[in-house]
Amino acid sequence: MNHIVTVQEAVTAFADWNEPTNAELDAIEREMPVIEADIELLDAQIITLDRTPTELDRRRIRRARRLALAARLTLANQVAPLVPGVGA
């Protein structure tokens, strides 16, 4: 039986040079409210997958959707001035 093996030493996903930069970590930190709001919206939607949504479920989804949109708006307003040539 012939075994198929790779000729590379290791998977490069864990290489030292593949760590996120400080700028990337800062960008993730700025986007965290949007990520959390999206998670809350998904949680509200997942709850209703196996049942008929109640009025409380509908309100929870609407609230989560509004919070997600507000978080995206806030992020867009923060990032726009950082783009070169915009708003100058």
C-alpha cells in the first residue's frame, strides 16, 4: 500500500509570520460591536427556526436588526475619515 504524504515540513497556518498585525487587531477591535450585534441578530433568528415566531420573537428580531444597523452605521462613520482622499 502506498501512502500519500506531503513533502512540506508543516502547515503554514501557524507560522510566526502569519500572526495578525497590530493594525489588523485594531480593525477587529473597531468592528467588534458590529460582530456582537450580528451575533445577537442570528441568535434571535435561530430561536424561531423550529417554531412559529411569537410577538416577543418578532420584537426581539426587530430590536436586534436595529442594533446591527446602528452598529454598522457607527462603524461606517468612524472609518470614513480614515480613508485617504475622503472628507479632506
